[in-house]
Amino acid sequence: MTDARLSLWELAALALALAADVFTVSLGVGTSGHARTVRPALRLAFHFGLFQGLMTVLGWGAGYGLARLISTIDHWVALGLLTIVGVRLIRASLRPRARPFTSDPTRGAIMVLLSVATSLDAFGVGLSLEILQTGVAASAALIGGVSFAMGLAGLGLGGRLSERFGQRLGAVGGIVLIAIGVRVVVTHLG
């Protein structure tokens, strides 16, 4: 039997792939203007990284039965959550003084909603790590760390783009979030 464990480079590529959604969602939130200071940006990026790491560990420990059950709906859940946030961003960008979120997306329920939506794929990755007999602790830490960094980068870039191009950029962020949700569904169904 050959060794199927993932190399560090493969794990890093996997972490970057998982963090792509985090980056894009962070970019959208960054355009809303809620994460302009360090504290809210760190809070949201931390939760993105935390949820990515935890979902990896949960997937690793879940086993085949639960993974099959969740995999039948996870893509629809991600689409629904990302669409809700995306529509809010689009609506707010079309109204001159509207804000996409009545509450701060770097706190509370919206933060958890975004964290869950971006981390559902990490559950399946965790299951794969178990199948490949790859250690979960270091893998989850790497995935969480990369997601944290990509979240900060997306928030920063979104804020800069919003300052330069104005509130209408929120519509682009909303469309991108919905497109990510659609991509997740198409990938799972195709």
C-alpha cells in the first residue's frame, strides 16, 4: 500500500483553495465599510479562520455516514446564506444612504452566518484528511491560519476599493457572493 498522505505543499494549496471563498466574502464585507478599523477586521478574520479549522476537525471526526448526510444539503445551505448577504449588499448599494447590514457583520449572527457559509467545504476536506490518514491538528491549523490571513487581505482590499469607487462597489461584492453560492451548487451537482 502506498502512502497517500498529503505533503505540506498539497496542504498549503488546499488551504488556499478553501480560503478563496473567505477572501471573496471578506472583500464584499470590506466594501460595506464595517471593518475599517483593526478590531472588527481581526474579529471577522479570526472567526473565518476558526470556523475553517473547526469544520476541518469536525469533518475529520465525523465519519462517512454524517458526511454523506451533510453533503446532500451543504451546497444549498451555502447558496442560501451567501445569497442573503449578497442581496443585502446589492440593495444597500442601490440606495444612496442605505447600509447593507442593519447590524455590524463583524459581530453576532451575521458574522456566524458568514463564517458557516465559507467553511462548509472544510468539513468535506476534514473527512478527506481522515481517509488519507493525514494529521488533522496541523492541517486544521494551517487551513485556519491561511483563512485568517486571506480574510484580513480581503477586508483591507474591499475597504480600499470602497473608498476609491464608492458605495456602488457593494453591488459588485453582493453579486460575487451570490456567484460563489451558485458555483458551490453547480460544483456539487456537476
